[in-house]
Amino acid sequence: MASRIIPVDPFDLVIFGGTGDLARRKILPALYRRFWAGQIPPEVAIIGAARSDLDDAQYRAFAREAIEEFVSEVKRVPATVEAFLGRLRYVVIDARGETGWAELSRLMRADVDHAFYFSVGPSLFGDLAQRLRDNGMAGPEARIVVEKPFGHDLASARALNRTLAQHFDEAQIYRIDHYLGKETVQNLMAIRFGNMLFEPLWNAQYIDHIQITVAETVGVGGRGPYYDRSGAMRDMVQNHMMQLLCLIAMEPPSHFDPDAVRDEKLKVIRALDALGPEDIVRGQYCADDGVPGYLTDVDSRDSTTESFVALRLAVSNWRWKGTPFYLRTGKRMRARTSEIAITFKEPPHSIFGVQKGQAPNVLVIKLQPNEGITLNVTIKEPGPGGMRLIEVPLDMSFAEALGPEAQDIPDAYERLIMDVIRGNQTLFMRGDEVEAAWAWTDPIIAGWEAREDRPRPYDAGSSGPEDSLMLMHRDGRRWREVRP
Ligand code: NAD
């Protein structure tokens, strides 16, 4: 199947923080891959802008290494790599001073769109926006891309929104949540709204419950001090998991356009019930078999930050009344896996009597490690011997259905950067969405602080603290196994 790649118009992209970890691992390789695919035209200009004292040649060497490390060999065609590197420039810039701004402004071309990727710590977002305005680079042709975290709580998110709004319209601001760039997440919308099969059943009458799991095997690694101020709730739930929940729970928008989709997502966040202590389990991983525990990783004796959290949520509206959403995320868990599992109700009456093999239908949307969608259905076990039922997966893995090209699913950053260039904000969070998510999260965190809540310890390599199993058992349900 031939892919339809529609090239975008030439553009200028500035990567503030162009020498950082995110630029090296994600942004530069993503840009190269789209260049290789022919979507980014040869007239593009990509400008790294950061504090390090580099020149163009040194920045190209940095980008070459990033491509060698993070782009697959088949795509590293020497002539294409050289052509891409030839489009890179570098400017030494100080977000908080005057260095570099005049030079950057000179490099920007008058007749193309401009995108500015803020791949720096959030404390610099306001400075960058201000200096872009002061140096005449905040015109209507400009878009800014803002990385996470977007605020630490409602007050800081509001302040950040206000600061950015002084310099840019909402239509120019792209708040990245890379989960929304994943192919399967968008497929979730295609499945829901492009088929007749699912949407009529997509409600509390037919769906028993929904589980969203984001499990990591790694600990906090080098991000110790940052993570310890944040924790799983701020780092994963308030943004990524909330976004996934919104896409599952939202009403069908009238069009697939940015505001129609984001209006519906916002309604979901506003319909979330406040949580009580009985709806939440927090955990912190312990040392295990020579692997350090959380406290060692963050260099603290008494941190009460959670590296795991499990929640039972209720979306209070007609569609979802009575269907709980269970969310859990954690570090140092048994396997690296991210999935959404939608468990349908049992048939109201079994004509086969009580049967071991009969299980409810489960639609599993797998985001990591391999993207794909599976629907578990009950069928008759083949062969003679009467009507024995078994559960089998109807596997909608893209690779088999769509051929070899589908194995080459673009990375989330590739899609999102191209959406910025095309001016499509559908997969980016709007300011009011982010604020609503914080408005729901803040009281939960404030409750822990007021109660001096201590996270439950859990073994590294486990499924999280025992109490998180109870969260489900209490409702007569079970978590799905954490497996790759
Ligand atoms: P990093 O520390 O590796 O890089 C920071 C970059 O900012 C460097 O290029 C540095 O030169 C530049 N910088 C710092 N101070 C500056 C100043 N005053 N003026 C100009 N440039 C300055 O950080 P990172 O890991 O690349 O993260 C960048 C942003 O992306 C952060 O907001 C982070 O939260 C977010 N993020 C990173 C990742 C990741 O995987 N690294 C993932 C998600 C989000």
C-alpha cells in the first residue's frame, strides 16, 4: 500500500534548547525522519538555539550523532543525512539576556511560517515568549510549541497561560502531550467514530469498566530531584492519563477539528467526581536485589512522593454513570506496558450454562511497547466434544492488516511537529483543558498533604502495592496483568 505523504510548505523552525536531551533523542531524529520521508521540503531551515557555545559545524556534528543513535539504519541514507544537516544552523542564545536575539531575528525568513519549539525548562517559557515579542518574532506567522510540564498546579498553570497569552494567541500555542501523537491513540478515535460497531455500545449500559495502565520498569533515574517534587500524579496522571481518559469518555464531536474535539474533552474533565481517600492508593518502590529504592534514587530519608498511584474515577454524566475508570501508573513495575482496556458487560443470559471459557469482551488498545488493538471475543473451541467456549483475540495489529509500511509507524514527535507546521491543534492541549485538569488534581494532592499521607511500599518488579489490588477487589474486579 503506497503511503500518501503530502509535503508541507517550507518553514523555519527554531529549537530553543536545541542541545538538550529532548532535542537529541526526539526532536532532531523526528525532523530527520520526516525529511527522509519527503514531507519536509529541502528548503526548510532548522535553527538550534541554546546556551552552549557552538557554531553551525559543531551543531551539525551534534545532530549527526543524534541521527546515528536514534534513526534506524535503513533511513540513514548518506546523501539525505548530508542534505538535512546542510539545513541546520545554530545560534548561541540566552533566554534571559540579550545574547543571540538579533542574530536569530536576522536568520528568520520573511515569506515562510515560523515555529519556535520551547525545549527548555518551564521557568524559561515566559522569557522566551517575551523576547520573541520584543525582537519582532511573535507575528501571526509564528507558532510556539511548549513542552511538559505545563505548570506544577492550577495557580502556576494559570500564570503560565496568562504570560503566554500576553504575547501569543491561543491559536498559536501548541502544548505538547506526546501521548496524543501516538498512532493508536488516534486510532482510538477512528475506531469509535469511524465504525457503527462500537459507539452504540460505548456507555455504562454495555461497558463494565475501563482500565488505563502506564507501567514502567525504570526508576526515576537521573530525574530524581525533579521527580521528587512532582510524583506520579503530576508527572503522568494530570496530563497523559487524563488525556487518554478524555478520548475514551468524550461525546462524539461534530467535526474532527481542534476546538470541537477539545470542547468535548474539556466536558469530560469537568464531569469528573472529586476523589475520596478510598479511591486512591499511592506507592513508593523499595530497594530490591541490589537495585536502589526510591529514597536512595532521590537522595532523601523521608520523601513521601509517590512513584505509583492507582485511582478509581467516576465520570458523572448520563453516558458513564455507574462505569468506573481505574487508572494506575508506576515506576519499577513488572513490565513496561501502556494500555487502555475496555471491558464490556457479560451477556445478560448464557444459553450455554456456566462455562469456564466464557469471558467478557475486552477491547485492548496497546500503546507500549508495541502499538496495536485487540478485541477479545468468545468462540466455540474447535473440534468435536460439544459446545466448549474459549476466549480468543481478534487482533487488529496494523502490521498484518496494512502491510510492511504499517510497521514503520511514525514516532509521536514526528506527527506532532508536522501538525504544528500544518497549523492543526487537534492533538494539542488547550489552555482551559490544562487548567481544568489541574483544578481536579490540586485538591487530591492537597488532601494528601493535609493528611500527611504516606505512600505504601511496593517491591520493585511487582504490580504495585497490595492495596491497589484491593481497590479493584472491593468492586469485584481485577487489574489486568502487567505484562509486555
Ligand atoms: P536539558 O537540560 O537536556 O536541555 C536544556 C536545554 O536548554 C539545553 O539546550 C540548554 O542549553 C538550554 N538552556 C538552558 N538554559 C538556557 C538559557 N538561559 N537560555 C537558552 N538556552 C538555555 O533538558 P531536556 O531534557 O532536553 O528538556 C527540555 C524540556 O523538555 C523540559 O521542559 C523538559 O521538562 C521537557 N521534556 C523532556 C523530556 C526528555 O525526555 N528529555 C521529555 C518530556 C519533556
